[in-house]
Amino acid sequence: MKENICSIPINDVFMPKDGCPMCRMRDMLEWRKAEYVTGSAMMEPNVRVKTNEQGFCYRHFAMMVQQGKRLSNALILESHLQQISETLVPPEPGCKPDKKKMATLETLLHDCFICRDIKDNMENMVRIVHAMWISEPEFRQLYHEQPYICLEHFHLLMTVDQKGLGKQLQAFYEETSKLTGGYLITLKNDISHFCRMFDYRSAGQSWGNSKNAIERSIEFLTGDKILAEEIPDTDEDAEETE
């Protein structure tokens, strides 16, 4: 398989064949960006202006705390909080809510510096995936061998730059639909089996692959994994239900 500076990260996330490759790609980009923001970019004025204005969502704040030093996070928060305080300065007695301030706050509450960056980068990565799928038979086979594409990234792969796929649009759509739709059927069956196992008539039967069907379904629907420590013991739940 031919490799260059653009294809190497694509190959890296598709090679493991474990879960959704596009989720791995997003995770890789997120961790790199969190490291960058709390590291070398922390003292770059143009970056700090944007982070002060946009802030971060909970997911990316958590990554920054895990990835960066506490002082780095504190300095970023200090200037970000200052930016907010300038917008929400306590009004004079008798003042009514300021619509412009509330609109600014509304934007801030739904904004994130890293989310914006990841969105742009993921769209660029999708274009590279399209190009590799069209021109490289080995990558097309690797794509075919993926366990599944999650719902969010199925939508991303099929809506970003459809024109770039040209005459291959239908073939790419059919292949990606099989990866997503086939796994969807598997999840439906596993979830149904999980539910049946709580019926007394299923006593003594095997759980099969259904024990983690809830967690796998949520990951498929949202692109995010539930931590192992948050997963209860299925057998104990079943015993309590019987």
C-alpha cells in the first residue's frame, strides 16, 4: 500500500480493525489537540484569543486536564474566565437582562475551540479516505474488512464532499452502508437476546454476545465508549429480575 504524509495516519487507524476506525481517528486528533493547547500553543496570542472567546466543552476540558500540566490549564482558565466576566459584569440596580449579553453567553455555552478544529480536520480526513478508496485497491480491501462504521461517522463519510467520489459515489455508499447496516442488525439481535435473558423461560441459557450489547449500542449510536467501571454485572441484574 502506498504511503505518504496524508495516507499514513489513515492507514494507522484502519489497520487495527477494532471498532469504528473513524472514531479512532477522531480520538487521535482530539488528544493531539488537547496536548497542543495545553503545551506549545498556550502562549501563542492568536490561539489564546480564540480559546478565550470559544472556551471548551466538558469532553475536551477533561482531556486537557488529563493531558496538560495543572498550571497550563489554570492559565487558560484564568484568561477565559476574565473574558466571560467582561461580558457578564454585574449590571446596575434596576437593569433588565441584556439580550446581546445573553446571546453571547448562548454561543459560548455551545462552543468549543477543539470541537471546531476537530470538525475541520475530520472533514479533511474524510476527503483523504475517499481518495484512497478510489485509487488504492489495498486500502479498499482494508476498508471492507472493518468491523463497522458508527452512525455518526457513516453520516460524515457520506455527506462530506460527495462530488469528490465522482462515479464511485454509489459503490462507496453501498460498501459503507454494509459496514454500518450490518453491524446495526447485529446490535439489534444482541439487544433482543439480552432482553430475553431476563425472562424466566431463558434460565440457564447462554448470554452469547449480548452481555455488553448495551455498551456497544451506545458506542455505535454516539461514537463514545462507556468506561468499564461504569458497567454493572449482568448476571447480578438478571438474578434480581427473576
